[in-house]
Amino acid sequence: MILYSNIIGEGKPFIILHGFLGMSDNWKTLGRQFSQQGFQVHLVDQRNHGRSFWDENFNYEILAEDLKNYCKAHNLNDIVLLGHSMGGKTAMMFSALYPNLVSKLLVADISPRFYPVHHQTILEGLSALNFDVIKSRGEADKVLSEFVSDFGTRQFLLKNLYWVEKGKLGLRINLDVLKAEVAEIGEALPSYLRFEKDVLFLKGDRSEYIGVEDEQLILNQFPNAKIVTIANSGHWLHAENPKDFFTAVIKFVG
């Protein structure tokens, strides 16, 4: 089974991996901008997300293998690879396991370390969406607001809504599996894995995902890494400050 993707432009292959509960559509605007710089941009949906296939198996080694199969199916090598959050962990794992396929790696607001589970309330809110009763996006937002107070986070989550059939909404994510395997999202990259090529870690200045204590850990596994801070942004740095994010990425890959 091959991952779904939206491919934009022509040129050097540039793969972008979304985060947990996200999808390739989250990166469409930046993807177009990167394509205008001479890249063929592949906006990929990881398994159990977006329009890609559902499967009960879910961990970073499997997600990396999915990406290897995707590259083989599309005859891609020497790729630029960018991943955000969960996608960043997949990108790190993939680059360490298949370094011959990657020319440059970019990791957005995630470290190789372990992160404790912290999505429980969001998953409870998504589980509370009863589509036998809910018939509109507004009704879904009202139910979700009882669990998730932040409007921007709810809008991000509600991008997963789609019409299964006329009058019947559903979620594109495989919620049951993601709930069951949520602990896998925070798993650390095995400490023996290394990637020796150029890496750019981007962190939001208001985010706590990459702290000072992470810097040595990053360099231990990615000795040619640089860490750049994106101002006026949190964990969703690419959405909160897309201009500076774009500039930092192009400076690195150009």
C-alpha cells in the first residue's frame, strides 16, 4: 500500500510530512511556495491520516518503511525531507535508516527524545463526535469546544472532517488506532541511530518541544545539525510565522 500524496511542481524532490492528527493539506500553501523555488514538492499523508490507508500497526519504524516504499514507487532519491512534530520523528528515523535516499533533512519543532503522552483531552473530544447526531461543522465545533478551548487548535482538528456520503460526516483519521497507539507518538529515536548529513532543526520561540537540554542530544545523533529559532511562534511554527519559516528553509536547502 502506497501513501497518498499531493505532488506540486517540478524539480528536486522535496517531501513534507505532517504532524499527529494532521494531513498533507496543512502544508499546501507552503508547498506551493517551495515548488516555485525549483522543487517537486510531495505533500504526503502518513498512514491512518488524511487520505492514506488505515492499518493497525503504527510506530516510527513502520512509518519510515512506508516512506521508503513511497520513494521506491515514485522513483525518488536524493530527497530533501521535512517533517513536523510526529512527521519530524518519522523523518529522523527514515534518514537514519535510509541515509542514501536523503540529501538534506529538516525537522520542525521536535527532538529525538521521549515525550510523555499529552493528547488525551484532544482524543477524548474527537471521540465525543457522534456523527449520527452531528450534521454540520458548526455542531462538531460546539462539541469539541467542551474539550479543546483554543479555537485555532479546533480548526486544525476539524480539517479532518469530510462527507462520507450525502448528509453523513466522518473523520479522515483512524481514531481508534491512533488512540490505542498514542504512546508511540512520544517514543524516542533509538540512541544508536545517527545521520551524518546536513540537518536543520527549527523551533518556535514560544514552544517547549526543543529546549536547551535537547541540543546536545540532537548533536549526538545528528552531528551536522543546526538549530534555528523561528520568532513569534509556538509548536505550529510553520502556520504561525510562515514567512520566517519559509525563509529559513530556503536558506538551508538552496
